[in-house]
Amino acid sequence: MPRVVIAGMGVITAVGQSVSTFFDALAAGRSGIRPVPAEVYSEPNTLVAGQVGFDAGAHWPPHQAAQYDRVTQLALVAVRCAIADAGLELTEEESWRAGVYWGTGSGGATTIEESYRQLYRGSGRVRPTTVVLGMNNAAAGHISIANGLRGPLVNVSTACSSSATSIGEAYRAIKAGHADVIIAGGSEALITYGNLRAWDAMQALAHADPTDPARSCRPFSANRSGLVLGEGAAAIVLESEERAVRRGARIHAELAGYGNTADAQGISKPDAAGQMRAMRVALADAGLGTEDIGYLNAHGTATPIGDVIETNAIKQVFGEHARRLSVSSTKALHGHIMGATGAVELVAATCALTHGVIPPTAHLDAPDPACDLDYVPNVAREARVDAVMSNSFGFGGMNAVLIARRYRK
């Protein structure tokens, strides 16, 4: 089977709208989490979010931008950056072997919410384009259309593991010979009044830190209080090694392993057994031992239950090596980007591999005794690692684990 390589990356988050600015912010511990603006949530609130400062007008004329929900806008910009990074050019014939695998948890949430607002609070009329803007697969379709990608087109929705699953399934498709190039990743744009109300009703959201809202998300801390919603997108250009080498591509890393499992337990409570199995499947797929992994980008959402369960799962899988393994959650800085978070964090993990810098778990001043691994607290660490793991665990018990390793011919 062909090897699969990462030939291009693009990202847009609250901490950066290019791979370099994104990773620089992570390494420096700069947070993109801010109070939710009044135009989004006008009632008195203490909510915070990782919102992207994004101007669609900088990318498209108004009539074209209006054809895309925000989730699609973010996707298209991330993909454009990834394709440019890869130096990818396709002939008409090659386009039939180039596909899109895209993940999103909720699709065009902004459009759907605005349509309900118009229907029940406004004029009673709904935009004629509501369906095509709001449908879950709109971003995937527009990526294909904008870039002339005529190969396999797959939309993945597995909650918080959506984009990690899309990348893993794209990796499998190239290995199986179904495509030569696939743009994989995900996007999410959930910072709307209704979504914030819904997540807050679950008592899942952290509220603003009273001294510094930017420090509101505290994975693995004793005083963590919940997740912070983020928004953004990340795109990965996956390519067969043979094609990438032939065209002289700069290869960031090899995508070497993928594990996908189901908890088959609760719909919202994570399960260590399912997480453990996903990590073990990914290691076996990559042909690596636990000691080969030098850095693990944890799911680490800063929920009281989730962080402990993931800690225990890591310890069970990695055994003695768990004490030597560098682990961090970058969600402390960019928030939990739901369906896009796996792709965003694979970019972070791949940059750690290529830059020799492990991003920290920010705001980790008071570690939880039950979360007792090396979470790289507060300060980035210089370290050469040869393989990295990225964990993504979604509601519904949907686990996806990815492994990238240093590319060697």
C-alpha cells in the first residue's frame, strides 16, 4: 500500500489565520479566548469564546460571500492556504483522482439560526437559499467546486471527532488506491446565540475567569470549569508519497496511523475503554510502539470528567512511557472548535514535529492531582520528536486518533 504524506496545511482560528501565526501563538501561550460580544449574546452574560476575527469581504465580493455560510467561508480560506502551501496544481485528468473529505459537527449553524430568527421574530420570511447554505455538506461541496476536485467527495459528521475522522478516512482512501490527492479537514462556526444557550444549558461551558477572560479554559487544572467554544477551520493536503515526491513537493510529515472506535456507552459521557482502543489501533496501524510517540496532543476539553478519563486512558495505553510522554491541550488557547478541532490539532501536532517545539497546556497553574501526566505546563518545550499522536473524542462515543511521523524516504 502507498504511504500517505502531508503535503500542505492551512488553518484559521482565534489565535492565527495562517499556520505560522497559529503555531507561534500556541508556542507563546497567547490566548484567543475573549468575552462573547454583545452583538452575538446581548443578554448579560459571563460567556467567553474563541471567535475568529474574520472579514469575508477581504476574500470575496459581497454577492459571492453571501452564497456561503460562515462555516463554508472559513473552510474555503483554510483550503486555499493549504493548496498554496502544497503548491498543488492539477490537470483535468488528475482532478478525477483528487477528492475532498470534510468534517463538521453542525454545518451552517449561522444560517439556520438566522432563518429561525426571521421566521419567528422578524418578517416571517425565510431566505430562499437557507437549505443550500445551512446543509451539513455545503462546505465540502463548495471546496470541491472552487478547486475542481472531481474525485471522491465525503462529508463526515461525528461530533467533535468529525475532522479527525475525515482525515483518517481520506488516509485510508489513498492507501487503498481510491485517490491520489485528498483535501481533508474540517470547519465549524457555532458561536451564535442559540448554540451558546444550548451548550450553557448542558452546564458544559466555562464562564469568564473573573481576573482574565483569556484564561477561562484550563485543561487538566484543579480549577477547570468546562469547555470554551471556538470556531475555525483547518485543511490538510494528503497525497500519495509517490505523487508528492514525483512533483517535488515539500513534505511536512507522513500520516502513519489512524484508529477509529466507538464507546458504545453513553451519548455524552466519554469512556476510557473506547479511547484506549482507538489509540492502540492507531499505533498498530502505524507499526509503532508506545515509546515511539514523543508528543500527544490531547482532546483535553477542560471538562471535569473528560480530562480525568483521558488521563487514565493514556496511562493505560502508554504504561511506563506515559510518565515520559509530553502531553498538552491547545484548546486552552483556541477553544474547542468541535467538528474542526481534530484537524486544527493535527496541524499543531505536525508543527511540533517539524519545529521541534511542543506547545504548552496554558493556564495550568494548579494541576488536578487526578491528571498527573506531563502536561507541559504554561511554557513551550524544545524537543525533537519523531512521531506525534492527536486524540479526538466526540459525543456519541466516536473516537478518532491520528499519528504523524517524521518523513523519511
